[in-house]
Amino acid sequence: MTTKKRICTVIIVLVIVCTVCVGGFFVWKKTGKGGSKSSQKVYVQKVSSLNTASDFKLSNRSFLGVVEAQESVDVKYDSSKTVAEILVKNGDSVKKGDKLLTYDVEAINLQLEQAKLEVERLQNEIASNKSQIAELEKEKKNADQVAAVSYTTQILSLQSDNAKNEYDIKAKNVEIKKLEASTKNAYVTASIDGTVKNVKTVDKLQQDGGDVIMQITEEGDYRIKGRFNEQNSKDIMQGASVIVKSRLDDSTWKGEITSVDTSPQKNSGDDIYSFGSSDEMSQSSNYAFYVKPENFDGLMLGQHVLIEIDNGQDTSINKTGIWLYSDFICKDGKKNYVWAKDKDGKIEKRYVEIGQKDEDNGDCEIKSGLEKGDYIAYPDKSIEEGMTATTNEADVSVPPNDLGTNDNSDGDTEGGDEDIAFDGSDEDGMAIDEDMLASMTDEEIEEYFNKLYGEEENAENADGENADAADADAAFAE
């Protein structure tokens, strides 16, 4: 072989080697990290489990309630006294503290005088007995032994009478104080605001017996009784604003917690509030609270409702269908898309149509492009189409929720839904989960960033060098 031919052969071999190396490099860049995209797994979740539409799912700030009749209070009178006058009639509205009836003060004064005379009589009897005891003591000193026993018996009897009389005086003094108080407050007052019902006349009261002379029902026809658990009791307090939601339609009512009953409520198997467990030690106690809505339009007695603490949430948005947190939405120019699992179990870019947005809760309506049975992934800069979808977090190649940004935008956002685009990323385009970092120790944070940046870059560099060496060896071998 001539020198010229040798030079041509070397040049041809060098060209082949360069071509193989360059081609291998581009293949490695295209597939990512020198491997097939299909072998990398991305964690996906079912849309129905991520759906934020308000299908009346209970949360830790939602409570079951039922519409019931207003509280009714029995007004009792002191049967030992004489009713002088009933000051109200059926249908009257009264406020707490209003007078309902008066007692006969003259009869009370008569009882008071009799009690005082009785005390005076008992005191005189005690004084007389003490005088007799003194005389008997003198006579006993001069008596013989047999007579002394008789004197002793008489003295003990008089002392016993005085002890009984002193007890009776104490009891009468208590009665006198009550009677004196009755003369100052010779009337019965209302204990709540409400409407007077079932008033009995004095004659009717005497015929029927008993001590209930009337009833007072709280204002309004209904109230709402809610049930809360000892574990979420911190959310329930008198005066708190609430939102009452119908379970029949989209109706809502504003209201206020008027009272809280801290007496444990009983659970039963058919109680809507029961947890269904018969193990007393495994249960937690339930308590009742009462809500007064601003109006009762559309409410029915016995109707079951949901009660939510009013934190200023927007109740004008009726969330039906599919609603997702905006973090799941990515931008592709003017279009919106999510990373979804296709029919073959691979990750695809699924374009969706955005409807209403709830700025307060950070979610938006998905009008088309997704079904509740579909699976989607939380966006990450490393996700690409063709990767394998998995529902097992332990199998994922892409962290399920650590990174919050997808940098797949074409840069043209004019006219699109700019507020859906991601924000808060670091200089590399990857969003840092601040809540997660706040709960980590310094060592855990260092390890996290090493894995996120250092180790990953080292692995990429190592994979790249290995791939280049392998391609070169293969080329020379050929």
C-alpha cells in the first residue's frame, strides 16, 4: 500500500470515528442521561383525588348539622306563693329579664311575720328552759342521791329541748331571708329572648296542678344544631361566623354560633354523627353547638346541612366538575396543558381548557381535556413525553412533588392565562418547597441540595463521560 493510500485510509477512519462520536452524543442528549426516556418513571395521581370541586366533602373545618325547632324554656312559679298577676299573654315577645308574673306581696309579708313570731317564741322558750335548768341545778345540790337522779333527768330533757329550738331558729332564719328576698323580687322574669306560649290562668293552673305556668320559645321558628368533636373543638366558639350549606342544592346561608353545649352527646348506631364504633375507649367525645342563620328561606325542619367556619371564603363560585390547583397547569405558548398518563401508560402533554378561577383558593376549573378517572403528574422540569407513569412513589425517577416548576413554556404568554404560569422558582428554574425545608434539619437540607444539584450533576457528567468513552471504543472497534 502506497503512502498516499495509507493517508486516505487514516482520514476515512478518522471521519468515521468523528461521525460515530457526534452521532452518539446527539443520541445521548436526545434520550436524556444516556438512557431511554421510557425507562424513567413519573409519579401520577388520579384526577378525582385531586379534584377541589366542593362536592360537600367534610374537612376538618366542616361540621354536620340539622335544622330543629328553637329552644323552648318552661317558666315555673313557686307553688308555695300566691300568684297575684300574670303580666303577659300568648304571642307576646319578651326580652331576657322582662317581668312575666308577680306574686301576692301581702301574703308573703304575712308569712314573713309568722316566721318572725315563731323565732321569737322559740327564743322565749329557750330562755325559760335555761331559767328552769338553773333552778334545778340549785335544788339538785341539796337533794339526796335518789332525788339527784330525777333532777339530772329533767335538766337533760330541757337542754335537749333547747338544742332542738336553736336548730328550728336557724331554719326559720333561712326562711325569713328567702321571704325578705321575695318581697323585694316578687316577680318571675324571662330567662331568654323569645315568644310567650301556653300561658295558663291561675284557675287553670290550680286545676291541672304542676308548676309550669307558661313557655318561652326563642325568636325564629328554627335553629341549626351542629355537632363537633373534641379534636376540632378549637374551631367552635360562641359568636363565630359560619356558612351553612344545603345538601339538597347550592343554597347557602350566613349565620352565627349562638351557644356551645359542652355536655357530651350520646352516639347511636343510626345517629348521623356517630363514628360507628362500639369501643368506648376508641371513640372521642362529641358536643353540640347552635347556629342562628340570618334567614331561614328554603330551610325545612329536620333538614341536614353542612356548617363551615366562615373565613371569608368565596361562596359565590359553584364548583362542579373538575377543579385543580393551578400548580398542576403548565404553559405552552397561549395554551394550557398538564402532564397526563396516556392509554399506553406513558406521560404525554395533555392540553386542557381553563374555565373559572378561584384566586383565594388557588384553583381553577378544567372545562375540557381531562376526566375524573385520568391520572396526572405534578410538574417538574425533568418530565418529558414518553416517560413511564407510575402510582408507586417508591418507583419514581422524577420526584413527585419536590420541584414545582415546569420550564417547557415557549415564552409566548401574551393573550393566554398568565396567572396560571408558575412562579417562585430558583435561578435554575426549579421551585423550592419552603414548607418542606422549614421542617428539615441543617444536615437534611444539605443532603437535599446535594442530591438535587451536586450528585445529579456528578451523575450526569459521569454518565456523559462513560457514554463518550463507550462510543469511541465502539467506533475504533469497527
